[in-house]
Amino acid sequence: MKLRFLTALLASSFLLAQLSGCASRSQNTYDAKEVGKTTSVSFGTVLSVRNIQIRGENTGAGAVLGGATGAGLGNLMGKGTGKGWTTGAGLVAGLAAGALAEQAMADRDGLEYTITLETGNTIVVTQESKEGERVMAAGDRVMVQTTGAYQRVLLANNLPTEIKRPAGVKVVD
């Protein structure tokens, strides 16, 4: 019975660890809420790029799972009147370890782009940096996608700088 309890706690901790790594956006990762929504685009030139660390959001789930696991282990280790002490100590240690583990999994690498737009305005956009994604360099032509409050920087060197006005449709009564 105790072994099944411990196995279930460890499995749920592993599942949380796997799921928490899936919630980030970057150049090539779009959130489900973004699909089918209009995105405005501005063009500009990268002035500078800097590596940054993004501190992830700690939901508290890691502390809860860690506390439950620690309390379960403490309960298994304690005997007699000491069982309460080992359960409590396991709970406290598990809470701390779970919170630290969740934070470590949520923290990630990012980039800070300083961009001068065609309008003459200079902006700074931070975004996640995932392995395999191209890092823009100073001098690269980029487009800045804006969806609500979220912005994404994408390479635009391959896009034309001039196009003909699209043909319109005339409405006739």
C-alpha cells in the first residue's frame, strides 16, 4: 500500500515536470489562442542582440507535489511517536525542494532584440530562444509580429521590400 502511494506521488511529480516544459512560445511555437487571429506586422532592422535569462512563473504545483512526496516518505521512515516529526520534516523539505525544482524547470533562455522600425521608433523585444532557432544579428531585416500585448521577432531578409498594391474587388449593386 505504501509503495503504491509513493509510486503514484513520484509519477505525478514526473508528469508535472513534463507538462511544465510545454507552455512556452518562441519563433516557431505558437500558442493555440494565436491560431486564426490577425497579427499586425512592422518591419525594422536589428541594432543589437543580447542573451537573457527569463524567470518562469512558479505556480506552486511543484511545492504541493514535493510536500506530498516528502510527507509520504517521512511517514514511511518514522516509527511510533517520531512518525509525526518525520512526516512534518519530510513535508517541509518536500515543499522547498518542489518549489525549487518547479522554478528551475520554468526558467529559460531568451534574447533581447533592440530594433529600429521603418517608422524611426526604436523598440526592445524579448523572446524565448529555443535550440535550433535562428538568432537574428545586428543589421538583419526583421518583422515584428504583434498579437495583443505579445510580440515576436522573425527574420525578414527573404521578404520583398517593394510590392504592387493588391488588386481590389469592386462591389456592384
